[in-house]
Amino acid sequence: MTMNEDLSKKRLGRGLAALIGEMDRVPDEAAAPVATLDRQIPIEFIARNPRNPRRLFTESDLEDLTNSIREHGIVQPVVVRLAKDSADRYELIAGERRWRAAQRAGLTTVPVIIREVDDRVALELAIIENVQRADLNPLEEGMGYQQLIDDHDYTQADLAQVIGKSRSHVANTLRLLKLPEPVRDMITNGSLSAGHARTLITADNPAALADKIVRDGLSVRQAEALAQGEGGKQPSPKAKTVDEKDADTQALEKLLSDVMGMRVTVNHLNKGGDVRIHYTTLEQLDEICQRLQNRTKWGGLA
């Protein structure tokens, strides 16, 4: 990795808000301009980005945004870059939903911010915007991560820094891509959450288990027990009595689980107790070790 690429990743890792702030600032006259603010471009001069990680645009969302644009116009410009081998054509980096709705609303021009970036940074920006807005479903997010790995030799640690997520979040999201197509379809249409789906990754028959989880409305912990039982493993006695824990303990477990990105259980014994962090991959174990070795902070908790 070159020094420029490393600096670019650190800059991108600050998140979309910082990037948009940089885009919206008028460049210093003494510096080389890298962005043009709120320039109007004919809508037919802009093409969608075939590498956009977002694939699903629901009809209801598009219709609502179309009505809003008819009434108020586009409030936030779309982000584009100059198309290859063209002096007046552009490719979307971020804002495809706004661009689609603008076409439906009959707009002839749209406000744009022009960025001079290569394919790698364009993909990073597209993923960052959608992740920050929570516009991607978990599979689209995973496919975007995989594309950066395949096309630009990213490691999971690189992705975590650029996207602003934990390594375990990146690893768990990538693992969803290993599920069979029927289960992935359920994730895409929202009937199965990413948390439920992760419990099925090592199961022998994930599609059948996914159907049962959705049909019976099982919680994530019930899905974990179901997957373990399907594999011939029976839940431990402590797992069976998890619902008997008091509300404070359950709240503490949820807080620690959210911080770690892994399941954490707290068990009170006669004298003292224990805290257990449940990992499923060696990469997660490595992350736990790194956090424990950090003397100043652990997962954002001082």
C-alpha cells in the first residue's frame, strides 16, 4: 500500500459527515480544486455507478422521495465524478436514490458535487454513505466489503478502519455471503435479521432452520439454541435459564454484546461470578485479545 493510499484510508475513516463537510467547503484558491459545490448538471448527463453496493430501491421509498422533490427540489446534491473518456458526462458516486426520484419528478437538472477520485475511493465513498445512512441491507453491505477485498486487496482490518465499524462487524457481515440463496433472499426482504442469519452459518440445513425461525418468531438466542440442537449440541443448563436472569443483568449483557459485536453472558455465582465472551472464529478471538491488551480503552469503554 502506498503512503497516499494509507492517508486516503485514514481520511475516509473519519466517516461520511467529515467527507461531506470537506465537499461543501469552497476550496482554498491557492490549492488545487478537488470538488465543485452545488453545480447544476443535466440529468441525462449522469449515469448510475455499476459498482454501487446498493441494489434494492423500494417502490414506496422512491415514490415518497419523488413527491418531496416535486414539492421542494433536491435538498442535498448528489456526488459524481467525471466519466472516463468524456468531458461532459458523469458517473454517480453517491445519491442514486435522489437521482432516480429526480427523473421521476421530471427534473431536467440536478445539483451535484464533483469529486476527482479513482475507482477505489469512489467505491469507498459509496459504501460509507450507504452504511452511515443505514440504506444498505446486510447482504448489500457484505457484497460491498467483498468487492473492496477482491478488487483492491483490502484486509478486514482495513475495511473496519475505512467504514468506521469493528473488525467483528465486518467479519460477521462477510460471513452472511456464505449462506444459501433462500436464506439470503430472506435477509434481503427483511423477514430474517442479520443477527438471526449469523446463527445459521455453520448449521447443516440453514434454509429449513430459517423457515422455522421466521414462522415461529424466534428470538436470536432461541435461534442459536435451535441451530446448536440441529447440530447435535444441546444448550447448556445456563443457556436454558437465561430468561430467569434479572433485568439489570440482561441489560448489562446486551450492552457488553453491543460493544463487543459478539455474544456476552454474565453469570452470578455464590461468590463472585463470570463474564463469558462467545466467539465463533479465530479472527474474533484475535480481536478479543487485542482489546484486552489495550490498556487505555476497551471497545470504547474507558
